[in-house]
Amino acid sequence: MRSKMAPVSIRRVLISESVDPSCKTILQENGIEVTERQNMSKDELIAQIKDYDGLIVRSATKVTADVIGAASSLRVIGRAGTGVDNVDVDVATKKGIIVMNTPSGNTISAAELTCTLLMSLSRHVLQAAISMKAENWDRKKFMGAELYGKTLGIVGLGRIGKEVATRMQSFGMRTIGYDPITPPEVSASWGVEQMSLEELWPQCDYITVHTPLMPSTTGLLNDVSFAKCKRGVKVVNCARGGIIDEAALLRALESGQCGGAGLDVFVEEPPRNWALVKHPNVISCPHLGASTKEAQARCGQDIALQIVDMVKGKALVGAVNAQVLASTFTSDSQQWVRLGEAMGRVLKACSSSKQPYAHVHITTQGDCLKKSAGFLSSAAVVGLLSEGTENGPNLVNALPLAEETGITIKKSHSDVNEANGTCMVEVSVNGSIYTALGSVRAEVPILLELNGSVFRQPIPLFGNLLFFKAAGSPQLLPSVASILAAAAVEMDYFSASTASEGDQWYCMGIQSLLGDLGSLKPLVKEAAQLTV
Ligand SMILES: NC(=O)c1ccc[n+]([C@@H]2O[C@H](COP(=O)([O-])OP(=O)(O)OC[C@H]3O[C@@H](n4cnc5c(N)ncnc54)[C@H](O)[C@@H]3O)[C@@H](O)[C@H]2O)c1
Ligand SMILES: O=C(O)[C@H](O)COP(=O)(O)O
């Protein structure tokens, strides 16, 4: 029986920002070496990242393509917090690096800061406090308005949007919102009536945004949408700089169309242009939404525990780019992953071509593999594209790499009741089709068929394997065996096809690889060897 595979091995982690000390402690207690370095310049990070297989950041470290490019052994980027917009997730994915976050650790803190800003805007708390510090007693200037009975528009009804809604309802606010994913009946169950943005803008006294920053949310509130709002609407952004267009906000504040803004986040942090921050109707914080002891403790612990669980092969939690890998964290599925990779490698060796593969088609059979075609196809691609390098294809980047290489992936499942489950991998290369059929028996991945030849004895897919295609004859085995003996290669086992007619594939388990397959040429039509 093979030992349980550790899907990702992490030995050295760099923490590049102020993360709760529990993070370091948990990692160290689990045998991971930790270096903490704050305020590194980009050049310093680029120079040092090659020494680490894990990187833990918050929002200030920009994990750009050039940082990732310099990271020769990086396996995981852990975000102790929610937003991963400071990480080039696409580039990390293509390099096979897992990106994970701790999305609920700071939800309450961010929601509470949002509510604080909404309340402070309604009563000019900050402006009044600043005025008092200058020894003024101005009761008229800071006339406010009740929140009670007012309408709050919440754009983005995820974790934080929901918490803001339920808290502001306790002030008697009507909460309306918009979210393209959260179903209206779900948000209705916590008191938020959903509607289109067109309907929402003119109804709001206050608007708060809680979406990620992405092309579809950049500039959600802009000159056009501000014009549709009630005059004097107040806005809060505790999500990401740029969701409310900063230039449009300044224009709306100057014209009075916007009556006040509470900003925790900015397009540039710290901002180079302070005009918004200095506007008298703006109250702002230097990205403090998650800056509470509780949120930091949760995020620091969560990211460390997630990494430890991943290394131990227990679970993959919080990964934003490794859904395929996440579905392989059971000991059963790990042997199937080995099978998929091994079959990919066998097909690569037997197709003996460096030409690009046109398609890979995975067919699973049997109830136990009903949901496995996804990771089996990724595993087969890993085997097909593998060059045996540590940072080569893996289950994180297999599909993007397949797409980049022009490979079409097809997956299908047949309901035929096959107790053990089987997986067929078909690849087309240079107009020829190659197929392998395999299974897992007693936790060992085995090959049952190769290119239509059904093996009499299933081939255990590990060690050194020699495949050859030839017409059956009584001399074939002794002749091949004598070539192996001449090369001092010992044979462990031999399996022939069940069919005796025509050219068939044979497989030998061998102690070491043959130096040169040329010596087999007079005996066989095709030959391939590999170490699985
Ligand atoms: N200021 C801080 O320190 C702080 C702290 C935590 C989180 N955040 C940020 O807050 C934001 C929300 O975090 P969350 O945990 O609630 O995320 P979440 O994923 O739970 O919720 C985001 C919601 O936005 C919705 N959405 C996506 N596109 C949308 C669109 N075009 N219009 C409306 N809704 C859209 C999604 O469907 C989702 O429901 C993120 O940007 C996060 O980075 C900031
Ligand atoms: O997305 C987040 O989690 C917040 O913006 C918090 O960022 P921080 O960890 O840098 O405070």
C-alpha cells in the first residue's frame, strides 16, 4: 500500500506584513520555518521570494507578475484577509501556485466600521470633534439627520453587505440592495429588498458598497449614477478604492449632489492626491476595516491553519484558484489523481511525440467516480505535459496550461455500474488516437488497457515500465528478455495482451530503465519506457 500523498509541501514561509503573531506560532509548531519581514521594497521581495515556498500577505504587499516570476519554489500565497486584488491570481494560477484567503475573519470588523462611518456621516461626529479640539463650541454648524426611516442602498450583498444591513435595520433604516449573485429571496430573508441599480439609485439617502474590485465594479458609482441619486446622498466605501470613482465623487461633493462620504479605501494607498480626504464633507480612515484585534487574530490563525491543513493533506480551505485540487483532498481521490497522472505519462511516452495534443477526453465509469472526471482530466494533463520539474504542471495550473497549449478537454461519465470504477483517457496527437484505461485496486493505480490491448495482468502504475507493441510470437518474450539481460536490466514482471492476433501492446516492470530503446527495434513496432 502506498503512503498518503502530501499534496503540497511547504517548508519556509515569508510573512511580509503585520500579521497576528498566532500565525507564526501555528506554522512553527507544525514544523514550518517562518521569516517575518515588514515594509520590504518590491526589489527586496523579488530578490528574496525564491527562498520561500509560502508567502503570507495582507493588502499592502503587491504580489505582481514580476514577484511571482521570481518565485521559483513558491507553492502558496496566503492572504490573511479577504481581498486578493493585490495578488495577480491569473499569473499565480498559471504558475501552479495556490492563492488562498480567509474571507470571513474580518467580516464583522469591516461591517462595524461601515456602520461607524454611516453614523458619523449622519451626525458630523468627526467634523464636530475636530472643531471642539480647536476650542470651538458650534452647535448650529453640525445639525445632523436621523438614520431612522431613511433608506440605505447596499451594493454587494455578500458577507459584509449582510452584516451591515442587519445592523442598520436596528436603527430603523429601510435596506434595499443589488447583487447579481445573491438571490433576492435570500437577501429578503435578512431584510434587504433587491432591485436593479437603476431603481436603487434614486431611492437612497445613503449608499454603501461591498463588492470586490473587478472590471464590472470599477466606477459603479460614477458621474452618471451620482446624477440619478437624490441630491445630498451620502456614500460609504469600506470595500475597495475605485468602486466609487474618486474624481466623480469629488465633483459630486463639490456640487452638493453628494452630501458626504465615508472612505476607508482608496485607489492608491496611501493616496498621492489628498483632495478627497481633505474635502470638508469627507471622513476617512487609512484602510482600517480589518484593523481590530479580533479580526487580525482570526485572519492570522485561519491562514496558518489553512496552510497546515493543506500540507497535512487534510483539506484545502479558502483557495480561490484551486477548485480541482480542493476536490482531491481525500485518500481515495489521491490514488485516482496518481492514476490520472500516470496514465497521462504513459500516453505521453507511447505517443512519443513532442507535437501538441489536440484533445484529451476523459471517460469515467462507476458510481464512485461520478464527480471525478474534473480532477482526473487535470491529473491526466499534468502527466501529459509533465517534464518532471517541481514547478511544472500541477492540479492548479493544468487546465490553464492545457488551454494555452491548445488542448481541448472533454469529460464524460458513463452510468454503467462498474463497482471499482474505471477511467479511460484518450488523447489525439498528430491525427492519431492513443487510449489508456485504468483503475485503482487496493489503493494501487493500475493500467488495464493500452490502445485497445487488454492486459492479462493489470499493470501497477509505479516504478520503471517498458511498453512495446509487437505481433505475438513465442520468441518475443525470450528475445526482449535477452536484450534486457545484455543491458543488465532485471525484469520484475511481464504482461501481455489477452488478444493474440495482430500487433498488441506488452508491458514489463523493470528494475532500471534501458539506456537505449534502439536495441529493441528489430523485434517491436513501437516501444516506450518511463518511470512513474
Ligand atoms: N476595508 C477593509 O479593511 C475591508 C475588510 C474586509 C473586506 N473588504 C472588502 O469588502 C468587499 C466585500 O467583502 P465580502 O467579504 O463581503 O465579500 P463577499 O464575496 O462576501 O461579497 C461580495 C458580494 O459582491 C457581489 N457582487 C459582485 N459583483 C457585483 C456587482 N457588479 N454589483 C453588486 N454586487 C456585486 C457578489 O455577488 C458578492 O455577493 C471586498 O472588496 C473586500 O476586499 C474590505
Ligand atoms: O480585504 C480585506 O481583507 C481588507 O481590505 C483588509 O485588508 P488588510 O488586511 O490589509 O487590513
